[in-house]
Amino acid sequence: MISRLQAFDARGDFRPTAELADLRHRAVRGAGVMVLFQTLSIAIQVIATVVLARLLAPADFGVVSIVTTFSLLLQNFGVNGFTEAVVQREQLNDALTSNLFWINLGAGLLLSIGFAASGSLLARSFANPNVTGVAIGIAVTILVTSTSVLHLGLLKRAMWFTAISTNDLLARGAYVISAIALGSAGWGYWALVLAAIIQSVFTSTGAWILCRWVPRFPRRVAGTSAMIRFAMHVYGFFGLNYAKNNLDNVLIASSFGASALGLYKKAFDLFYLTGTQLFAPMSAAAVPALSRMTDDQDTYRRFLIESFSMLSFLGMGLGACLTLVGNDVVLVLLGPKWTEAGKIFTFFAPGIGAVFLYGPWGWIPLSIGRAERYSRWGVVELTVTALLFLLGLRWGPKGLAAAWSASYWLLALPATWYAGRPIHFGIGPVVRVAWKYVLAAIMAGYACSLISMRIPYLWLVMGTSGSLFRIVTISLIFAALYVSMSILLHGGLEPARQIARLLPDLSPLLKLQRVPPSPAAAEVEVAPDPVGAPNTREITSLAHQLSIEGRLLEDSQEADGDRADRELRRKT
């Protein structure tokens, strides 16, 4: 029987998620669950990429990429904004969430109609008549996605990470099966369009099944405007970040054509899967936990520093290793006709470590309710990356790939400094835990390249078997060197101890320790948690802290009211 979240109690208030003392364990274990499912999802995606790359032409991927370059911005309205607003807000009720649902659904309907109508304009702009039909098909996904944004947000707030991940995995599987079936039947780029529609339908249906909540009719509720403003700040950053993420696609499509874009997009997808997609589950678990740690600054800072350390260890090693073997990885996955994509990927790979180092900055403004800093930084990020793109364009897709890597390295520390200013969290602790892994990756990568060049047999075996042999051999050599140099630079086994401390929490197969409930909390009825953790209980010993942004708004309104009262008494 499927467990379903009963999001609100009889009074319409959101049910509590976890004991404060249990939040770190829930967050780390939730990240472990989501990383496991994300790994399975990436494996499914890799299988799809391998098969579809042999069924479809680069131009098929290119024409769909032209459309999705613009559609995904609209499809993520609400997904990036209302989700964070629901997760971050300390006090949430049924009526407020219902208002957000109808606002998001109405926006989704308007955006879907508008995007379908813009298909002919896109077709003329990119001189490709196939774009018109693809835009109409992809517009359907915008509307379907808007129906489940609030349900998925409630599941994330409740930390139902297994349920969320299972739903995403099933939807991804539906996409892969339908795309391969339609591609085998000769549907060309329409295989990708119809598969995207099927995936969005599966995701939304699963969200409604898992979250037992039917929105009420909209009505005036205090806090609606504050949550909308918070969401718009988050979506504002997403929009700027999205413009940054897709400016390269526009430049390549307009300068080099759809085939070049198809090659570049496959290299970027591998970069995105190994960087951002592995990092995304950790963010999904970290933000809800940090949002409830803001009263305990020591715990908050310790959680952040541990996260930076672990992500640096993983990211620097992964990025350096893929720089060495990335060309062979693309050849094995996609086949010989994608050789140029492999060359492009070798310019992406050095930036993977910086992606892991850069990512956690966004946890800070979201968790402390300072979403305006989130959106402001988006302007800086877009400006720096756009300038690097313009500099790299003369070297074609490889130049833009190198610009991506450089942008993450340039922005990582400044972003953390800017985000941490309200809580006095500087870059010093980040540098102290990250520099040794950066140096270890550089040293291990250089030593590994020298060693591999002295093994002639590595380069004599041709074809897929030769690529596989090089991937395995070079990866093993690099891993041994990287771990050894990390231990050497730390002067001990601290990296290994840190991983050992986190493994029990990261493993989804191990149960959490139970935190003894208070007598008052034991009386609260709660819904079962599908992750397998202890039932969540209301924390009666701590007052609910309003979100910082909401509190500042209310304080400002109260101050204005007091000033008006004093002015009226003075005049009378």
C-alpha cells in the first residue's frame, strides 16, 4: 500500500516534519536516499542517451534543444519559487497553500498558451520550420507541470525524500521507454517531444497520489503577498541563471547551426549530469534542514562547513578524473559519430569540481529567508558568464565549454561571501576545507597523466574496448593518487574519518536513532513517514520562528501603523 502524506491537520495547519535534534540526521539521510535514487536516474538517462544517440541524428536533438532552451524557463515558473517559499516558511496553512496553487495554475495556463503561439516566431528566428510543431507540443508540459508544483513542495517540506525520488525515477523511466520506442519506430525528433509530455504527466499524477491534499477555493489570507514576493525573488534568480545557462545554446545555434548545437548539448548534458544533477539531491535535503537550524548558529555553521568539505572532496576528484577520461567516456556512451562531443566535454570537465564548491552558496539565502540576495546575485552571475561566453565564442563550442568552467571557478568564493554576509559567514572556513582537495586533484591529475603516457598499451587498443580499458585503468590510478595525496595534505586520515562519520546517515538502509519525544509531543497525531524514520512530532518546547523576510515585512507594517497612530493623536 502506498503511503500518502496528510499535509494539514484538522485546523488546516501544516503537520510538523521532525524534531529539531533529528534534523541533521534526516537531512543527511535524505540526501543519501536522494543521491541513491539520482544515481539510478542518471543510469537510466545514460542508457537512454546511448540508445537514442544511435537512433536519432544530432539535428533531431538540436531542433528540440532550440525549443527547450526557451520552454524550460516557463516550465519552471513555480517549481523555482513557490517550492522554496513552501519549504522555507515557518508557519504554513491549507488556505495559504491553496492560494498559491491557483496562482501557479493560472500562470501555467497563460504561459502554455503564449509559448504555443510563439512557435512560428521561433521557427523564423532560427530558420527551422520544424520548431513550430515542437513548440506546440512542448507547451503542453508547461501546463501539466504547474498542476503539481505545490504538492511536490509539500512533500519536500515534510522531507518525504524517498517518495519524491521514487516518483521522479518512475517518470524518468516513462520518458526513456517512450522515447526509445518512438525513436525505434522512426518518429525522429517527435520521439523526444512526446516522451517529454509523458514524463510530465507521470510526475504530476504521482505527486497527487503521494500528497493527500485537494486545494480549497482561493480567498484572502494573510501572508499570501509575502510568499509571492519571496517566490518572485527566487524565480528572478532562476530566470537570470536560466538566461546564463542557455545563452550558449542561442549563440551556438545562431552561429554554427543545429548540428553543432546537438554535439555541444550532448557534451553539456554529461557535464550537467555529473555536476549539477549529483548536487541537486543534496540541496533538496539541505535547505529544509538549514531553514530550521537558524536559531542555532553553531549547528548551522557546522552543517555548512561539513557540506563544503564533503562536496569539495567529491567534486574535485570527479572533475579531475573526467578531464582525463572524458573523451573516452563520450565515445563509449554515444558512439564514434559523437567524437567531437567528447572533445568538447574535456573543456567542461575541469569545471565540475567548481560546480560542487559553488553550489552550497544558494542554501544560505534560501534558508535564512533572504531571497532578495539570491536574485541580486543572479545579475552578477549572468554578467560574468555572458562576458566569458563572448570571449570564448571565437573558438566555437570548445571555447564556450571552457567559459563555463572558468565561470564557476571565478564565482564560487565571491558567491559564498555575498550569501554569508547577513550571518557573518565568510569564505575563510570554505577555503580551509577546500584548498587541500583542489591541490590534491591537480597533483593527482598531473601525475596520472604522466604515468598513463608511459603505458604504451593503453593507447594501442582502438575502438570501444580500448576506450573502456583506458577509462578503468586511468580512473583506478587517479583514485589511488587522489586519496593518497588528500591524506598526505591533511597529515592524517581525516578525509577517511569524515566519510566514515557520514556513511551511517547517508545509507538509506540504516534506521535513524530515535529521539525520545516529550510527553506533550507524544499526543500529536502524525502521518507515517515513507522514509522509514520515526514518526514526526510537534516541537512544543520551541516557538515557531517566522521567516526573516516575512518578519521584516510585518515589523515594517507595524512601525508604519504606530507612526500613523502617533500622527493622528498629535493632530487631534
